[in-house]
Amino acid sequence: MKQFTIPTRYRSPLISAIKRKRREADKLKKDFTPTQLDLGGLKIFLARHFGFCYGVENAIEIAFETVEKNPNKRIFLLSEMIHNPFVNQDLLARGVQFLMDTKGNTLIPFESLTADDIVMIPAFGTTLAIEKKLRDIGIQVEHYNTTCPFVEKVWNRSEQIAEKGFSIIVHGKPSHEETRATFSHSEAHSPTLVVNDMAETIILGEYMQGLRPAKDFDLHFKGRYSEGFDMERDLQRIGVVNQTTMLATDTQAIADYLKNIMITKYDLNQENIGERFADTRDTLCYATNDNQTAVKHLLEQPADLAIVIGGKKSSNSSHLVELCEEKLPTYFIESEEDILSEQVIKAFNWRTHEEYRKENYLPEKKEISILITSGASCPDAIVEMVIQKLAGYLTDPEKLKEVSVQWQ
């Protein structure tokens, strides 16, 4: 896999050494057992896969290279390049400006742009309408496009099945940048509808089976479908694609649920189901799959708590938290700064989008075991700093130095 040039401050000597040795020992990535760091009074279990993915490193490389090579130009990002506050703050500090917020609200009027300006497309991609708006100004968006290749893969797959007459169901968070971009690219080729979760999918299935009146469709899906979408006509042949950071198991469950409805409704079998339902499981992102699978194996370790590190707006990080919360106390933090003391941690509730403080988050016992993973847009350097801070509370700091030397 390509090696990217990204700022060294995002790297971690310890984490880089661990990842390198794990790759060398497991080239086919079949071993999902976590990495254990024994620090005496503290045991850390690191997920087999975590941190920057291919798409994130690609975006960071393009962004920082663009800034370096164009010192005399105005440089803009459509919105946050990735959902990590530290990377975005670095870009802002270098003079990069955001045109929109993550919800698509305008921060800087497009009318103020000129053909001499540089506008970078974030890793989530963007809509065809925004691309056209930029091109009409004379801005060459393709030169500074950091869209993740795996997001583009979803777009390409949508187009392929659209050419065969299938409508597209997008599993994603309707307001997320990536979902908005995928919806835009999909609806250019086929009738398209967004569902957020299984609960909405069940409601959709009831409309498909005639269990709910068509006149009520807007009560549940207004603003979620393409122009001219006809519920009775456009749900006869479908395929499911996803926002790449959703839980892979959720996307598959949604696809399986809708597939079974088609089998029942049209009296199909496994041999002819392809007439009504397109197989799109190849759109699931490898990094999302690997990180989520690694967490499932991480949770097989007996532990006192889990810590997930990532940006508050990070969809893929929140799903890792969701998996961990099913098994043990879990704290979603952005960096070591959220570990306020040995007694208090500041965490983020991904469901309510509220911060909270938890006292006595560390149990009173001789040896504490903590599971740690991070989202795809979290620098490894932050993971190491979290480990260092915990080690400073719970063990002799020299133990971490010894462990670091062992991995080098």
C-alpha cells in the first residue's frame, strides 16, 4: 500500500513500531488479536487496527502539499477535511479557510471566490451541484480533490447498478457530508432514497409491502429522496450502498432485510433474486470493516473500561464507541487533555452530542486493564499521549519506556 507523506507530529514512534511489527507478522491481516502493553499496574490492550486509514492519509498529504506549494494563493476547504479537530486546526493555522460548516451552511460566500483561488474537496466528497458552482467560477476542483477512493467506489458502484435499472437505497446519516455527496452522485443516475437505520428500513419495508398507505410516505422520508421519486414505481428493483463509516453489520442487516422483502413480495429464490435486488456488499470500506472487526476481538479481553479516541463529529469513531458500550464502561475522548486527572475524565456522549464528566472512572484495584482504539481520522501521536497520561497515573513511567524500547 502507498506510503503517504504527512506531518511527523501526527506520527508516534511507539504506535508506528507496533503497527509495523504487526504487519510484518501478519501480512494477510488475518490476526485480529489486540496488542498487549504490560506496564505493571496498568495493562493496555490496543486494537489490531485503528487510526489513520488510506483515505485520511491521502487527504492530509494533498492538503498540506497544496498549502506548501501555493504560498501566495488563497486556499479554501469546502468544509472540515476530516472529522478531527487537531488536523483541521493545523490547516486553519496555515491560512486555509472553510467555505461551509459540516452541515453545509455557508461560512464564506461562494460569490467572493475567483478563478485564481484554490478550493479543496474534503475526504467525504461533495455534491455535483457544488462542483458545478465551483467550475462555473473557473476553479479546477479536480486538481485539489481529497475525496476518499473508497467513497468514490460507492459512487461508481451506484452508477453501475443504476445502469441496470435499479434504484438506490443509501444507508447513512442524512445530514452527514458523505451521505449528501453520495446521494447527489447517485440521484444523477437513478431514483435514490436515504435511510438512517434499521428502524427506518422497517418502515420503508412496510410501504414496499403495502402495509402503509403511499400518501403517508412523506411523513417518514420527506427530504430523503430524489426529485420525482415514486414510491410505488421506484422500489420495485433496488440496491443498497452505504456511507462508508457506518457499522458494516448494520448496512448488511439493512440489505438482508430489504432483500428478504423482495423475495417474499415477488416470489423469488436465491437464483433469480438478482432480477430485483442488486448485490452491493463490495461497497463496504475495508478500513471501517477492519477497525470494527478489531474492536470485536478487542472486547474478548477481560478489562475494566474502554477508551475510544476520535473527533466528536467522527461517525466511524462513534460506531466504535457503540460497539464497546455493549460490553463495558466506555469513554469517548478527543485527546489526552480530556483525561483531567486520575479521578476525572471528560467524555462525549455520541447519542446526545453532549460532554460530561465522570468521576472515579478508574477502579480502585492493584492492576487495571484498559482497552484502547481510535477512529480513522485520529493521529497515532494522540493515542500515544493518552497511553502516556494513563501510565503517569497508574505505573512507573519507566515501564512505558521499557515497553517502547521492546517494540523498536
